[in-house]
Amino acid sequence: MLTTPPHDTPPALRLASARGRWTLLATVTGSGVVLLGSTATNVALPDIGRDFDAGLTVLQWTVNAYMLTLAGLMLLGGALGDRFGRRRVFVVGTLWFAAASLLCAIAPDAYTLIAARALQGVGGALLTPGALAIIEASFHPDDRPRAIGLWSGFGGVAAALGPFVGGWLVDGAGWRWTFFLTLAPALLCAPLALRHVPESKSTHLQETAPLGEKSRRPPGFDVTGSALAALTLALATYALTEARTGGPVAVGAAAGSILAGWAFLLVERRSAHPVVPLSIFSSRQFSAVNVITLCVYAGTGGFFFLTALELQIVVGYSALAAGAAMLPNTALMLLFSSRSAVFAKRFGPRTPLTLGPLVCGVGMLLMLRVGPSASYLRDVLPALLVMGCGMVLMVAPLSVTLLSSVDAEHAGLASGVNNAAARAAGLVAVAGLPLLVGMGPDAYRSAAAFDMSFSRAMPLCAGLLIAGALVAFTLLPRTTATAHRSYGGAHGWLMEPLPLSRYAHHRSAD
């Protein structure tokens, strides 16, 4: 049985202090290299395909191998940080990511590149949940919303700069330098974290039978559950990616994914130390945030994957121009993310998490105007500006709302679950959207064929964002202007985190 010792004093790290700023910089840098590993690669995909004479399936796996290990091992990464120390696992993850980036850069063929991308995802799974958990566990509650907002904002900047810098490198030195791009900041992040980031870990104790005495040893790991989670995603991804040509093998992979998912739920229900305690989903806010995450990150993941290709294949942009087209998101996220996080903390999550996905959906529908003769100022820029405004409203409040639904002891677990949901959603979108819109293996070689598929995909992506908005409006609490310590009702949800030990008994009322 797990018990949660009370906190005698809250975390004291202040954002205005030198150590607070260095800690924030380390977490931003670590998360940034993971995002760069995704977005910078997207603009390089056409060149990778030409260099290796590969079809669309290879390009999908270049993205999905990374997303698969990132999503499948994210829960384990959060649990490792909670047990062995979030800073320690964060540093290991950054160094692992750097080594894998080097392997990607020197890959001699497509299959080696895909394997190295999978290793990159392992490093990302170790460091990503730790970044948000470090902020939650280290900063004073008064500074935490702004710190999360800055982390989200600068992370969005890294994601938006990735296509621009990646495009510049692809057009200049070549696509391999998009992987060298993540190597240097990853290597700089490790010593920065070791020097400035305070160590934190879960202080949960494990009771020993039969005497009931508490051991200082944390609970063990659910290795079976972690393996089944990764297997479920791997088989589902294979089934979606290979469905056009895989025949009975793809059908078998789909069936295996369903069976592995069912086995995962059984194992988690019976495990003494599950990787995902199912009782955590008894918190309506936590469950709602993760459903919203699945919807919005599936939609945005598909959007950014296909848009980077649309601008190059159909509109005729260079890789640099396609990356530069995304820069409006950078400016908007940099300027306004911290403000949106504070707004969500003060007034509640329903408004930003309803409006944000809706605005993003409008931006996606505006992309239907983009075609072979599209004008950047008339067609592309308005759509991306609207998309950026929606992401400002959505990204930071999503993180604040997530962490407000759990106590600091379980920040790593909560971050791991949510990040896994986000990455799994993007993974399924990249694997499944081409299948749903009838995109053939050579579609990216034909501007007309790709443009037709893109036009069919954007409404689907927008529909996912609208679904996320409906979930937010239905299940998240109303706005609140007062802070009361409470574990029930809308007014308490954003002000005091809900201890995990009370999840099983919590039934919130809106």
C-alpha cells in the first residue's frame, strides 16, 4: 500500500532567483531538443526520401519510429524519475538523446536511420516527463503557473523554430545537419542541469507485510505493463502504416494491438505497483485533460506533418521557405504563453481549452485555400496566424490544468501519462491519416495527388480539435476567481492538487 507523507514546507525555488532561472532554462532546453527532433525532421522528409530513394512508408517510419519509443516508454521514464531522481534521469535522457542524434546524422541507409530515430525516442522518453515534473516539484506554488507557461512557450518556440532552422540546414549543408542541430543543446543541457537543477523524487513509502512497517524502498516497477504499453502502440502503428500493402500481416498486427491493450489493462488492474494506477483516472479533471490531449495532439500532429510536405511538394517552397512559413507560431507562443498559463490558473481551464482547439480548427480549415498557386500573405499566413493563436490559448493551460489535478508527489506520473497520450496521438495520426485520405506510397512525388489528399485530411484534423473543445466545455470546471483549499467541486480543482490516495474516492461536481 502506498502512503503519501504530508509536505511540511512547499517548494521554495523562485522564478526571480538565479537558480530558478537556470532551472527553467535547463528544462526548456531539454524539452526543446525533443521537439526539435520532431519538427526539424519533418521539413527534411522529402530530401531524405530522394536521398534514399524511399517511398512514403519509409518517411512515415522516420517519424513514427521516434514517436513510437517516445510514447511507449514515456510512462516508464516518469516512473524512473520519481524513483531514482528526476534530475538524474533527465540528465541521462539528454545524453542518450545526444548520442542517438549523432547516429541519425551518420546513418548510411534508411533502415539505420529508422533504428537511430527509435533510439532518439528512448532518450526523449527519459527526459520529457522529468522536465515538467522538475518544475512542479521545485518551484514555489506562486511561481509555478508562470514557470509552466514560460516552459510551454519556449517549448513552442523550439517546435516552431525547428522547421525554419531545419529548412535552412536542408537547403544548405544537407538533411543530416538537422540531427546535428539537436546534438549541441543536448550536450549543453546535461552540465547545466547537474549544476543548477535541484534533485527531487517521490517520497512515497512502501509498507511491508506482515508487520506494517514502512520501508524506505520505493515500490517496484511494472515491467510487464510497460512492455505491453509499448507493444500495443507498436502493433497499432505497424497495422496503420502497412495497411495498404501489409495484407494478413497488418490485420494480425491490428488484432495483436487490441489483445495487448486488453492485457495491459488487466495487468495494471492487478499489479501491486502499476506503471499507470488506473485509480488516477477517477479524477474527472485528469481524465478530461488526457482525452483533450489525445484529440488536439492527434489533430495538430497530423497538421504539421502534412503541412510541411504540402508547402514543399504542392506550393513549391524550398525547405527553408517552408520552415520560415511556420515562424508566426514562434512569435505568438513566445509573447503570450506565460500569460495564458496564469489566466488558466486564475480563472479556470474551461475557457482557454474550449476556445483554443476551436481556433486551431479554424486555422486548419483555412489551409484548404493553400494550393499550387497559393500566396503566402493571402492564403498561408492567415491560416498559420489563426493556428498560432489557438495554440497559445491551448498549450500552456493544458499543462497547468494537468498538474493542478495531481499532487507534486505524482508530477512525474501525471506528466508521463499526458506526454505519452500526446505522443501516441501524434503517432497514430501520422500513421493513420495517409490511409484514411487515400494517400498512396508515391503520393509525395506528385503535387496533384498530394494536394488532393491534403484537402481531405485538413477537415479530419479540424474535427479532432473540435472534439477536444467539446470535451473541455463538457467536463472541465467553470471559471473561478477565488482560491479555496478544497478537493471537491470546481473551485478546488485548480487551487489544490488532489492526492493520488484520494483518487479512488473522489467524485467531483461541476
